[in-house]
Amino acid sequence: MSITQFTMEEVRCFAGQQTLEIRPLTFLVGENSTGKTTALACFHVLANFLRGRGVDFNEESSNSHPYSMGTFKDIVRNSKKKEKNFKLGFAAKYNNEDIKTTIELVEKKTGIEPIVNSITMKLTDGEIFVRSEDAVDKEELRLDAFDEEQNRYRITCNTKRLNEYYSFFFSPPFTQTTKGEIAFEKYFGEKIKKFVGNPWDVFRTLSVFSTSPIRSRPKRTYNPAREFDDPEGSDIPMYLMRIEATQKKEWEKLKQQLIEFGISSGLFQDIKIKNFGRSLGGPFKLQFKVRGPTSNIIDVGYGVSQILPILVQILYPSVFQGSRRTHKLPTYSLLQQPEVHLHPRAQAEFSSLLVKLANQGNQSFIVETHSDNMIDRARIDIMNGNISPEDVSLIYFEPKGNIVKVHNIGFDKMANMIGVPTHYRDFFLKESKRLMGFME
């Protein structure tokens, strides 16, 4: 299953529906406060919901969720509409079938957070619409309307059931006594055969991880703590120590990939873990060789400690899937400003690493960035044939007054940009003119 589009409608600064073309490598660019992080957060929330994890825009209990979006009124666009709602959606391909799933969110009647009011699943040859209603029994599914010729079905279910566990159809939901129920069961049964399972479950294979734009500070000495996923990366030194101590072969594979990137980026030439004692619970140091003798991580360039958590996150699953607790391959890694504290050379090399991993076909990356070096290197990789131009997307968030418009920019085989809006890079052009002595 691959996501091809992500849509947002009436979310914060986004008026109407905005569509983001998602590719194995997707860059989000634009000025500050143009909704790039909002897009990542909404993508993460929607993925979690479709995986059966409910709706939470402020998921404090999850250390892999670095977003805090506030209440419903903080998220929905401030418009003149009396009845306020917003929508999030994925378009995807699965077994040669086009699937578009959209959820509509409203304010909870007894609270202030968003809840799902309806779900629409559009398939190649039909549509299933499910809306929520408090009065409906939790175990009941009610077929309200149908069009057998167009394969369109409208169903009502309990509000709590819709929000807590949206996958309704593990078993026939109806008594199959009416014409509509019989038609639906036939249509849905055909889909189960084609999907080799429940169509509502195609998104359950998603594994999404988000990084924070602010990474943890390096320490001179680390003291092992409990294991947890942390978008700021404070968990990574503990994992590296445990892998080095208990899984020597896997550690050597990961270490080699880290060193390869370290050398190509100019960041470091070697990495070592120095334990104080034989116990896994004992303190240890992370050491890097940059130039000359090996140094503590706190004594080398800050860029090393800031990129290390992201490197481990994206390289670790490709080396040994499943050995990191119950860790699953992150089919989508949402990276916020990975270039922070990196020299332009390291920024470019990191982009090439993403190209390499995205080209393998088992990971995709959505990268919020302000780095021209990363984008330019991806274009060079397109020109050199390291990745197909169809596998790279550049999404520009353009502010227009108090709203933001999304522009999807593609590339041809020579890495020329396709669909560039008129005002893209206006600031840089003005700065170049000023540098040459031209007045604005």
C-alpha cells in the first residue's frame, strides 16, 4: 500500500481543500508559519486513526508523536461558516485498486477536542459512507441508503465506535434480509477477495514515526533508562549501547552504515561505545572520531548529536527489522528540519541518503526543510539516475494574506521543476538583485 495524496480541508490556515502529492521522497518548503508542521501533524494523526489508534491531536502518551495542536477551535479554520468542521484524507493504491479515505471531524458535544463525524471510502467502482450518531447502539450498523448500480452505500453507526475502532466489517454487519443489505454484502465480499482481507484494514500496515525539530542535548556520560521512543532522540544512545552489547552482528552492520554517512558528510570517521563495567545498567560514553583522536560526543560538532537520532531511526530498520523491541519498519518517516546544525555538505549528503533509502521501495520520507542544499542534491540525484523524477515531490506552501495555498512541484528527467508558481523564490531573487546593487 502506498499513499499518493494527502488532503486537508479547512484546517488552520488552509482554506478549502488542499492536496499534497506524496511520493517516496517529499519535501515541504515555505516560509515560517505557513502550515508545514500542521501538515505533518495531521498526516500523523490520520495515519494513527486509520491504523485503529483513535484520534488524538495532542498525544502526550506517545513519545513518537511530537505535535500538540490544541483544541478543535485551535485546529479548524476561523471562517464565517456557522457549522464548523474540517477534513483529512489519504488517496492510496493497493492491489491495483485506487482507495480514497476521508474523515470529517467536528467538535465533541461534551468536550473541546475533535472527533470523527463521518468516514468516506471511495473505491474504483463504488463508495461507502459511514456517519456517526450517538443514539445508535454500539453494536448496530444501519444501512440508510444505497445505489446498487453505482455501488454507493450510506451507513450509520455509534459515535464512540466510529472514533475508537473504525474497522467495522470483520463479520457481516447486517442480517442480510433487505435488498440493500444483500447488495452491500455481495459488493463488500468481492472487495474482501480482491484485497485478500478487509478493505478497511489496508492502512493498518502503516508505521509512522515523526522527529522533533529540536533534538536532545548530548551528554558526557549516559545512564541507561527505560526504553521508549522519543522524537527528540534521547532514547537513541541507550539503544545503541544495547545493540552493541547484545547483537554484535547487527551493531556492526548499523555502525558501518553510520560511518559511511559520517565520512561522506565530513561529520565523523568512526563511532565507539565505551562502557564503564560489564552490566547493561552501567554508565557509558558515546565517542566519535572526527579528526585526530576519538572524542566524546559532547566535544565534537553539535551537528553529530543532532543528526544521529534521525540516522539511527531511518537506517536501523533497513538493517534488521523487528529486532528493536516490537519495532516495525517506519513506512513513513516525518522529518522536521533534519538539516539543523548541519554544514551544507552534510545537508546534501543526508538528502542523498534519503534518496538511496526511498529508492529501495520500503520507506518513504516527508521532509519539512529550509535547506536549498537538500533539494538541490535531490535534483542532482534525479539527473544522475539515482531516483526517478516521479518519486520526488516538492510542495511549496505559499502565504496569501491570511490563508496558505499549496503548490505541488514535480521534476522532469533533467530535474527541471514542473508547475512552479509565479512567486516561488521571490525572496531569493530580490536578495540577488540587492547583492548586485539593484534597488528594489
